[in-house]
Amino acid sequence: MAKDGIDTALIESWALHYLGRYSSSAENLRRILLRRARRRLDGDREVLTEVSALIDALVARYRSSGLVDDAAYAGAQARARLRRGQSLRTIRARLAAKGIGTDDATAAIEALRDGVDDPDLAAACAFARRRRLGPYRQGEINRARELAAFARAGFSREAAQAVMRCAGSDEAEALSRGD
């Protein structure tokens, strides 16, 4: 048992509580548990090293048992973010920030390409719908401002212009489906 009452049982309790509420990658779970231990230990580096080893062993055990699956997590996050209108570039960056390896991230992005001809174009349409840009705008369109919004969201100029060229929301929906 480590000092300050942090032992394997407490770390496992923290991990199961977190995983009960959120899905997570192995690296993200490790970061969450380390952050929680740091707050509890208040800067004691020697004990933090011991606790870090306990956390690493727990995460490895969860990975081998399948409780934490980076590939499944990456696929689910990529699909959800595409539906929300995030560009493939943004999705890849977000997966990397959550500790997903390049192989799992690439596989998740490629799986998105299986369902749709151009997933980035479908995401650009969803982005326009959520932000009420282009064909979804009610009032006057400020083309430069809207193209800038697409660029900040990580979409290519071609995808943004294709969405902006749509005459109405029905045409944009057809574009997102690849009709």
C-alpha cells in the first residue's frame, strides 16, 4: 500500500467509476488516474512514482481484458465526430490528443471512408447545418466570413465551396449523401 491511502483497490475504484461514466482510451485513462493521484498526493514525487507503476499495471490489465479498447474507442469517437460535422483533420487531432496511436486513428478514419464517398464533404454539410452556414442560413450570406468558418474548422476550400454552392438545404443534404 502506498502512502496517503492510495493502493491498487482505490486506483481500481477510480478507474471503474470513470469508465462507468465515460468511454476512454488506455492513455487517457492513465492520464486521468495520474491527475487524480497527483491531487491527492500534493507533490510527493517518490510516492507518485510508486502509484504511477500501479496505474500502468492496472491499465495494462484493463487493455488485456478488453475493458479498454483503443481501436473500438477510436472508431466510435470518429463516427460521432463526423456526424457532428468535424473535419477528418480535426478528428485525427482529437484522437491523438486522447492518446490514440496512429495505427488505430488511421484505421478509424479509413472506416469512415467505407460508409461515405467523401466523409469530409459529409462532415462539411453537417457543420454548415449546425452552424447555419451557406444553404442553411436564413439571412444574407457573407461568403468570406463563412468560408473562414469552414477553414477554422479544418475543412478544405473545395469542400467549403461545394457546400456554399448548394442552392438550398435539400441540395446540401443530397451532397452529403453523395447523390
